[in-house]
Amino acid sequence: MEFTLLWAALTAIGFSWIGTRLWSDRLPDHPTDRLIGAAVGGLVVGRLVAMMLQGINPLVNPLDIIIVRGGVHTGAASIGAIVTYLWADKWRIADLDATAPAAVLGLAGWHAGCLWRGACLGTASGLPWAWAEPGSAVTRHPVELYAAAGLILAAWLVSRLPWRLLTRAGAALALVGLVRLLTEPMRPSLTGGPVGWYLAAVAFGGLAVWLGPRLVGHRITAPT
Amino acid sequence: MPNRNGQSFTMLKRSIVLTLILAACGGTATAGPEDVGGRPDLPATTADEFEAHIGGIDRPAVVNVWASWCLPCRSEAPLLNQAFEQYGSQIEFIGVDVQDNQTDAKAFLAEFGLEFDHFFDRDREVVNFYAGIGTPVTFFFAPNGELFKTHSGILDERTLALNIDELLQLGS
């Protein structure tokens, strides 16, 4: 991992730590550690899947896994992070609700970390706050800062939701997908971006909000 | 708490096994020498020859410096392929293989199917001429060979897409 990515990662950790301080109700112990662990788990899974889709065999080229800039599969990384979190938390699903606002704020930090990486800019724009790459006359949307602002708002909204099973976690997933979906058209891309995964996040998040409270009393206990 | 530790250790073992199974499903991609026998050697170039070549191209160009031994080059190769397929009609894509040997270079090209033009620059003359640092490094040229931007290190999708967009704006 090169240093600019490391700074962005540290910004994400800082934001999630602030989130755990702002919204500390019902949090499990060591919430920031758990979020870092989940992020690392997601990163490993997402990178492995990206490598396989690129035709690079991780067994033949195991060191390629550290080349994070080579690509991380968004959907696999998201699923990997959620599963890692739940596994480390002994599958206490209700804890997802408590950690959700801090997780979303951490993601906002990751996007805001574009300032360290010099990677905030997106498609060309004539808006007054647009700026240009060094040596270029083309001003562009600071799309990653839009995403960061959207995710900060999303974290706050999630923190205001009632304590029902999967309501906060589902809403967080849906709102993260929505923010990425709205900003994706302004993001430079060769592939059009993982729009399908963002739509899936919105759909599954919404489903979790609807389904979660109905699961209480079956095998899962409600948040206390 | 021995039970918790034991359980965690079992889960860890399961995770490692799952990771290895997933990894084994990846494409086996290393081409053997027999796969590259039919491919001609990469043409050798000097800094002067390359400058003349790039100066004669009337559209923007992306010049990627790579080597078969370079780990990050493996990760960015599929991305370059994708960009070539998408923008090959508007932008010239050129590869420069440095500090390498022909056999390994051809195996690398066969492995990733990089079908744009490549040059062989054993002594890094071209890279040094344009003041590039390390491998990989990617040069973005305006039409007629004016160096627009140098990106040292691995390319990610955003960086490549953004710089291609900049080149297209220059060309229009």
C-alpha cells in the first residue's frame, strides 16, 4: 500500500472513531477495532475476487494481493466486510445496528481521504467550486467530496433511526448504495462503475429494514 | 477462555481453507515458453527513435512502461487492455518493456493478451529520457509527442480514465 492510500485509510479510521464517540449507544466493546478488522477482511476478499476476475491466479502470484490499486471488487469487499464483522462479533446481528453510523462515517472519511491522494476529481464541470488537475485547464467535479458529504449526512440520518433489528444497518447499506449511485455518473471510469452492486445495496438494505423487525422472536433477539 | 480460542482457531482454519479454494478458482494464466514461440521479438528502440516515433503520431498517446518481473505491472495490465479496447480508435497505446529479456516479455504479453504495439528498451533509455521513475510508469502524450503528464507507480481505473479524458479534451 502506498503512503497516500495509507493516509486515506487513517482518515477513514479517524472518522469512524469520531462516529463511535458521537453515537456510542449500545456499541459492542472495541468498536473501532471491529470496524478496522471488517475493513481489512473486506479488502482481502475484494482484492482476491478482483484478481481472479482479471485472470490473475492468487496462488501463482500471491504477492499481487497487496497491490490494492490494481483493483478491489466492490460487491465482494462489501460482503466480505459484513461477514468479517459478524464472524468477529459471534454473529450478533443486532450489533450491526449499533455500529452502522460509525461505519458510514468511516466510509465518508475514506472518500474525504481523496485530498491526501490527489484523487477527488471526476467529470468536467463549469461549476464555481470545480477545480482542475495540476497542469490542466479542465475544471472538474470534486466528486469524492460530494460522496463524503453525502455519507456524513447518511451517517447522521442512520443515527436518528429507531432501535429496531436491522433498521439502522439496513438503512446504512441502502444509503451508502444510494450515495455511490448518485455520484457514480460524475466518477471517471472505464467500466461505468459497479452500478449493479449499488442497486443491490439499496435493494438489500431496504429489504433488511423491512424484514429485520419481523425476525425478532424467531431465532434472533432484538437490540436491548 | 480455551473454548473461545479453540472456536476462533477453527474458524480461522476454515477461513484459510476457503480463501485457498477461492484462490484456486482464479484463472491460471502463466504462459509457458511454448506459448510464445510464434510471437516475434519486441522491436528494440532507443530514446531518439522513440521520440521520433511518438512525434509522428497525430493523436494522443498513452505509453506504459512495464516489465515481466514487475508485480504491479501484472495488476494494471488488464486495465490497460480494457482501455485499449475502449479508446484504441482515439488514442494510441504503446508499451515499453524495460530491463527484461525477450522470452519473459513475450510470455507476459501472451498471458495478458496486450495487443497494442510494444517496444523493447533493455537499458531504460526511453524512461530516462522522459525522466520517468521506477516501474511501472505511464506517460500521457498530447498529439505530436508533447509530454502532457507522467504517472509513476501502478495505475488505478480512476487515474487512467481521468487522464484519458484529459487527453481526449486536448485532442478535441
